[in-house]
Amino acid sequence: MGQDGQDKAPAELGQIAAALVGSKVTIFAQDRRLCYLWIHNPPEGFGTDRLIGRSDEDVLPEETARTVVPVKRKAIARGRRQHCTVAMTLADGHEHWFDLAVEPTRGADGRVTGITCTAIDITDRMTMEQRMSVLMRELAHRSKNLLAVIQGIANQTARTSGSIAQFSQRFSGRLSALAHAQDLLTATNWQGASLDAMVRSQLGPYLEAYGDRIGTGGRPVTLKPNAAQYLGLAIHELGANAARHGALSVPGGTVSVSWRFTPARKDGTRRFVLLWQEHGGLPPKPAGDGHGFGRVMLERIVPQALGADATLRFAGEGLVYRLVIPEGELAQAAGR
């Protein structure tokens, strides 16, 4: 650009300027003192009247000026294109991110007379990248937790299995229980899972095989991810035990799964109660693998993970499992 171009935009930029209207691209020129000569499609709050003849220190927020001024001076001093990314709060009150490209402008004698710049609003991209970064961190955290749970299940199942075939069968069932919980959580972007849907997914094969011998019921409750995973494992263990040794293993035996909230206490908090009751046959051995992992899962692992109290007993007609969980471990119940 010649010396004349320091006073006004080149004529050929007129058509380009018209095309920029409504876009996220701003182009402008500054002299060696970094005073603005012209600008097209400025960001909101940075009109021509505010900028022309003034420098970055005059018109930009102090922090923004500290970022861009050295980059622009470097382009002038070295005569080479420079680049930076900068954040700035605009008139809408929101922080916007800009990708700034700084190109030296030369006069007829080849000396640098100023700069021509392109600033592209990349706020949407930066927001998406930040969200993706958060999601990746959450995914990594969840993956580590899930792997820890799987490793624990594998180790405990191995200790209580009498053969490789028995280990494979039990371990596969428990992995399936985790997978069912993961499917429900993924469907809601890990915002929670319906307790009724979780119970039905874990008891799916038994509901198909035994039909109305299994009853479920309770008010709508959305489980937090942690609660969905551990309650899913508990329901799986109870269902497998009932089919192998409990009420579903004898003719006429039935299973009832119900849940409710207790009345609010003086401090306003409530407790969530999950009750598994079997009728029509006393199981010949405790839940799960005798005194092995099934019972450990129900009486220790699940209660510890949820800050809950658990009782497992064998009444005259069958197994009864009661789990009492602080309301804070669950998402909000519908209709409260």
C-alpha cells in the first residue's frame, strides 16, 4: 500500500468490506504509531468515530492492549507477518475471543509504514474447545472410576469362583449390569437415570422369564450417575440370586421391588428407601456367592459408595434387602 493508502482504505477493499458486513471478520489498518487509519466491520462498541486517529492504548481494554501491542510492534520492527489470539469484553458484556493476523504495510520505497490486520471472532470455536476439554476431563475421570470398579469386580469374582467357567459367567453378568447403567446415563448425557428404567433394565431377563412374579413400583426418581451404577449392581446381584437360589428358583415364588422417601426430618432432609422382598421360598444360601462377592456387594460396597445403611436378612418366606440412602446421593425426585 502506498502513502496514500495510509489515509484511506484501498478502493479494492470496498467490495470486500461490503462482504464482511454481518460476518465475524474485521479488517483495519494502523500507522507506525498504531493509530487507526480505517476499519471495516468493527466489533460491537468499536465504531469508526471511536477508533480513527487513536491508538490501541486509547481504545482497547488495558489487558487486551498489553497482548496485541507487542505483537503489532514486532510486525513493524521485523517486517514480517505476526499472529496472536486475544480475549476482549465487548459492549454486550460477554468475553469474545479473536484470532488476530498482523501484516506489515510498505510504502513505495519498501519501508514499513504501518500494519493491516484481520481479526476473526472465534468465540464459538473457543467455547466449543473449552467444552470439549471439560468433557474430555470428565470422560477421563469417569473412565478411571469405571475401570477401578471393573477391576474390583474382577478380583472379587475371581476369589469367589470355583472355576474359570463360573468366573466367566458371573463376571460377564456383572459387566452387563454396569453396561446397562452406562447406557441409561449416556442417553441423558450423564445427567441421571430413571430408577424405574434402571430396575427394569437390570431385571430384564427375569421379567421376560417370570413375568408377573416380579413386581416393581415407586414414585419417579432420577438417580445421579454414581447411584445409578451402584444400585444397578445391587439389583443385578439380587436378581441373579433370586433366580439361582431364591424365590424365583421355586414354583410360585415372587419378588417385590419398591422404593419411597421417608418424611422430612427436623433438618429438612429425607432418606430414600429401596426394599427388595422375596416371598414363597427361603433361599438355601445367602445372596450372591454364599459369603462371597454378592453379599459383599450388597452389604459393604454399595452402602459405602452411597453413604447408605443396608440390611440383608432371611425372613420366613425369603430374602429381604433394605437400603437406606441419604437424599443428597440422588437427583431430585419428581413431584416434590
